[in-house]
Amino acid sequence: MEKKIWFIRHGQSKANADFNFKADDFSAGDVLLSEKGNKQAEELLKHFSDAPDLVITSPYVRTKETAKPLMSKYTGIRHEEWPIHEFTYLSSKRCFNTTFLEREPWKDEYWENSNPEHHDGDGAESFVDFMNRVRETIEKIKKRRENFIVLFSHNYTIAAIRYILEKNPKKITSEVMKDFKKYFKANPIPNAEKIELVIK
């Protein structure tokens, strides 16, 4: 029997809703859902006629908040927390007390350089490390025996999983990094979007 694997991007967060949002300590994992995001989380229930066998969230609060209505509807669902958090490629020290718009030039520079080994500092990971983390997630899913698994994750992470499943790059190079960024832009994943993937 083929597994049913759903990836769901978290609902709209306060940072998604306001490009001038500024976290005092830039703790990306603590950003909450917006009012719209909480409504989106409730609306996700329309996709479920049966309870999943397993619900997986990232360590970030916004994925747990997005999964909460589902967990409340189907009490007793097995829940696990996996490292399927967002790709953070800028250091927390550099981003301290900055807005999305203020960080935009740094983000552009990062992708223009496309150095997959570059590590920006505390709280960041390199593109190679990120893609390795994504590969590990795929392998972990393959080993699970549950038939219906729902993972609440993030924009870059879901995009990277789709990218690896479709293109299966043998080595993470600068060219792969550039290609992934093009793929990411061409395949946007809205907040609270459900993506069905085949992982055998």
C-alpha cells in the first residue's frame, strides 16, 4: 500500500503578514500565527475525512499552532517533532532587531553568491547542511510504517523536499543552489497549502 504523505506549510505568521515585523531577539522559532493564520489552521480541517496515523511538526511554534485544530479534532493522534524547520541562512546576530525589508539586501547577496558551503554564523546553516537535513527527512519518512502521515513544515523545507524528489542532485554545488532558487520562485507554496508527495 502506497503511503499518503501530506506536507502542509504553516498558516500565515505575524512575520508573513507584516514585512516590518521585528522580533526583539529574532527568535525565528517563536514567531506566532497571525489572526488570519489561525483561521487558515481551522480551515485545513476540510481536507481531513479521516485521522492521520502520524502528525509531525517542526520545533517552531507556528507549525504547532497550525496543527493544533487537527490534533484537537482527532484526539490521540501520534505526534512527533522533527527537524523540519525553516532554512535560516542569515546569522541571528546579524539579524537581531531587523525587519524583513531590512534583511532583503543580505538575502539577495546570499543567493547571488550561491556558495553552498557558506555559513553565516550563529543560528544559521549552510545550504549543504540544509539539503542534507532535507535528505535525512526523506529517508526517515521512507522507514515509517504509518500509511497516512501529515507533516507541518515551512516554505523552503517543503520546496527542498519536492526539489530533491524531482531532481535528485548527486552533489550540492553552486549550480544546484542557483537552480533550486529558480525552482523555489517558480513553485510558490502559500501559507496553509497542502502538498501531496509520493515517497516510496
